[in-house]
Amino acid sequence: MDSIHSHQSADLLMMIRPASFRKNEETAVNNGYQQDAASGEDTVELARREFDGLVDTLRAEDISVAVYEDDAEADTPDAVFPNNWVSFHADGRVGLYPMFAVNRRRERREELIHRLAADHGRDMEEWVDFTEFESHDVFLEGTGSLILDRPGGVVYASIGPRTDAQAAEQFADTFDMELEAFTAYQTSGDRQAPIYHTNVMLAIGTDWAVVCDEIVTDDVERRALLDRLAGSGKAVVRITAEQVNGFAGNVLEVLNRKGERLIAMSSAAHASFTEAQRATLASCARLVHAPIPTIEKLGGGSVRCMLAEVFLPKAQD
């Protein structure tokens, strides 16, 4: 079971190089972080350049990155964010998730997962398919919705239109984890609504956590969340709603080939942290960042969303 797996960070990342990137009109209805492109911008070319730069930055740190091309025929503007449709687990299970936007459901490519396993010598034992929830208009968008403390056996979820409480509970039961549910709010203009993904306001590493607890407005839920994080023994970095807007919450711990832990983030996220916060995080793992302004502006997601962590076990010879 993942809950007894000793690693919080993966030694292999899957990334999807965009072919149809643009502001996705189907997700913008409840993602307050998406903005319009400037007129005349070649958004696909800009996104590809940023994507390639991030891949180069990660590989320069000796991080294993498996890059696959987006299916240009599928017209999937958010394919650059694969963590929403798939998760990989240390017991060989692969999770598939119900997606809010109809055009995002086309991102799910089982043949790509088989190719990944073959390319990188990983064992895939079983599909865990939650996509049936879509027929009931119920959604759970992978590790966008669910923040997994794998060694601790806890899954954190901010309940909202893309993160259903019952579906999150089913995930927790299936993977033998304990659910810590709450509701966090994003403010867009004068409108406040449940945040679209947990992973923009919460990130968890081996020895650290980043959380924006001020947007969890229920006192009981906020205290339970902070107590749970503090009880895990991690250094907790509390960020503001403004820092969430800078994607400081959308960061991810990864392992390189030397077994060193790093925290991957965008340059915007890196700049959003205070010097003291960066120092706290850097005392736990080395910080690595790259600029992805077009992807953040139009896609409303950042580096963590672009990285699908592969925990599948290595195939036995």
C-alpha cells in the first residue's frame, strides 16, 4: 500500500509537451487564475518554449523526466497538466480520474501509460478507474485535488466543484489512507468560490509543507489542517492568498538520480516566497525553478501541475 511506502518524492516524472495550448474556456468557469492571452500571441509556441526550458532545468539537476508529445489531433489545451488525470503508486496501481471539463477527458491515454512503463522498466499491476463518477457529474482531479502524504498515509483535499467529498473518501479507502478534508476559497475580482485545486494552496514534502491556511475560512477545519501538518513533524511554511496567486503553493518535491531531494517550482513561485520562507524550504531540499509565465497565465496552473510523479516499482529482471 502507498501509505506504508517510505518515499514522499518520486525518482521519475512524466511530462506532456503541449500541442494545442491555450486558455481553456471549459476550465475557466471555476479557475480564477486563468487569464486571457495578449492579442497576437502564439500561445502554443510560447508554452512549448517554456515547457522545454523547464525540462532542461530539471534534467540539469539529474532528475529523470519522461517527455511525451500531446496528441495534436485531440485538441487538449490543458494536456501540459497530466497530474489531474493519472496517478502512479508504489504497489503498481495506476489511478485514472474523473475530469470536470469535457475536453480534458480526452487527455487520458492508457496507451501512453503502457509506453511509459515499458520505456522505463516499471511494473504496472492494476488500473484503479474512478472515471465512472463523470456520469454522475462528480469529479476528482488526481493530485490536483488530492495532496498525498504517502509515508504518513494521509490524503488532503479541499472540497469544491472539481474535488468531490465522497469521491475523495473513496480514493482514501481504496488506497488505505486517511482523508483530511476542508474547503479553501479563491477570490477572483469580487467573487469568492471554493478553490479549483488543492495543489495551488497546499504542498507536502518529506520534511516540509507549504500551506495557505488563511483561505480555509472555517475555524475548525483550519485548526484541524494545521494540527495535522504540525503533527506530521514537518517544517510548515504558511503562505498568504497573494502568494497563492504567485503559485507559491504549487511546488513539488522530487528525487534526482543521486537520491537528492529537490523542490521544483516556477520562477514566479520562487519570487513569491519571502527570503525566510525560501531559507526554510532550502534547509529541507534544494530549490530549482524555471520561468513558465504563459503556462501560468493562460493555464492557471504551475510547475507542480505539469509533473506526474511515477512511483511504479522497477520491473524485476
